[in-house]
Amino acid sequence: MIVYWLCVVGAYLWGALPFGYIIGLTRGIDITKVGSGNIGATNVYRVMGVSFALVTFLFDMSKGLIPALLAFHLFGDLSIAQQWILFLSPIIGHCISPFLHFKGGKGVAASFGALLGFDIRFALIFAIVWGITFIITRWVSLGSLLGLWAAFAVGCYLLPYTPWALLFLAAFITWRHHENISRLLNGKENRLALPWEKNG
């Protein structure tokens, strides 16, 4: 049990590492003070370009992926509650980071990684819904929210129990996007241009 709780704390701290902020500093940029001020891949893309955004996304995705793999595939004697606590810990760490005065990102990439580590079917549902939404609207935030709620809905159908942790995750990430939701409702949310659209 001590090992488990050490893993939970370690997962939280791993999730709390602000990779987007660190990557920005390598180029002399404080990503929290430019663009939207967010440390996630979308803001890194807008400020620093595709390659830096991709690295940020992969690191942030690994925050959720590694603890989820531990919880659901490597630790064989955990209860469902213990598995989901470990699943959620890095996402909360990313959003409420002690390294950023308990502020942080929106948690989407970390959530996708966690879904991928839990069950690839959930990650695929998220990716498909996100992709379709983004292609139609160019709104990253809307795609992310719809993708997470779709993953919860699929969980209710596929899992032999109600996935309350997925409900918490979708609600938590929705709360993290409250400013985006306000802009969406007011028609002021920024759309994300792809590289060739920027240059065109």
C-alpha cells in the first residue's frame, strides 16, 4: 500500500511538470505570458510552431499514459477505486501544479494519454470525435470537450460498472475550459489555423 501511494504522489508530481513552460524557456519564451498564457500544446503551437507543440503534446500525453498503464496493466491487485485514483492523479497535477503556484494547463493531452493507457478504444473515440469537430470548426476546445464526454458515454456502455471517474474527468476538464466555453457561447473563441492555412 505504501508503494501504491508513493506511485500516486509520483504520478501527481509527474503530471505537474510544466513541459510546455520548460520547452518555452529553452527558447527564451515564458509561455505563460504570451498567447493565451496556457502551457499546453495549442498555445505552444501558436507561439512557437509545430515542432515545439508536438514535443509538448507528447510529453503531456505521457503524463497520463504512464500512470494509467501502471494502474490498469502492471499492478494486478488494485481495486477499481485505486486504479482510477492513479489514473486521475497526473491530470490533476497537470492542471493544479505546485511548480506553477497551483495553476496549470487544461489537461486535455494528459487525459488523452490516460485514456490510451486505460483502453485504446476510449482514446480512439476521443480522437475521432476531436478530429471531426476540429475539421468542421477549427475549435480545439470544443473538440476536446466533446471527445471527453463521448469517452464517458462509451464507458457507460462498455464497462460493467458506471465509470464515475470518467464522469469526474469530463466534468473537471469542462470546468478547466470555462473561459473557452464562455467565448464559444459569445462567438469569440479563437480558431486554430493549420500551418498551410497560416501560410496561405
